[in-house]
Amino acid sequence: MAKYSSKINKIRTFALSLIFIGFIVMYGGVFFRNSPIIMTIFMILGLLCIVASTVVYFWIGMLSTKTIQVKCPSCGKATKILGRVDMCMHCNEPLTLDKNLEGKEFDEKYNRNKGNNI
Ligand SMILES: [Zn+2]
């Protein structure tokens, strides 16, 4: 079960790592300060990563409006479900909105049915 985590948490982790990559790339450019062209390329790449992460954060905001808030039966905290099957953000309990899937083994591929691709 540990290999799954809530989709929004996953995307958030991705956005956060993009910011770090961006800063590392920009910092890397400092080592090439003798050649302004390479340094500029590093700076632009780093900036692109940071811009991309901003876009991803914006996307999370959009996705959040589509989530359904439920109370987790396992830990009792409020969590958000995205798609047909998702994990509790707090305890990683698999949750589903589809009665047909209840009791079945958790599988992320259920989300790819019926055009619900998130
Ligand atoms: Zn929970």
C-alpha cells in the first residue's frame, strides 16, 4: 500500500521538486560565470523549471475544485478524493466513490476507465 499516495499529494511533491531543480540549475550556472552564454542558458532553464512548477501549482488549484471531500473511515479526518479511486491524504487508506469497486483490491488503473483520466 505504501507505494500509493494521494494524487494531489503526488502532484504537489512534483511541483515542489521542480522548484528545487530550478534553483539547483540556476545555482549551477554560477560555476559558468566565465562564459555568459552557458550561464544564461542555465538561468533560463532554472527559470523555466520554476515557471513550470507555478503552472503545476495552478493546476493543483484547478484539480482541487473537482475533488470530493469525504471523511476517511479509517482515520476520521477530512480528505479529498480525485477520480474514482484515491488515497486518504492522512493515512493512505484507499477510498472509492464507486460501490462496484468497494472491497476490491486497490488499483490505480480503475481511474483510467470512463475517461476519468486523473
Ligand atoms: Zn485516513
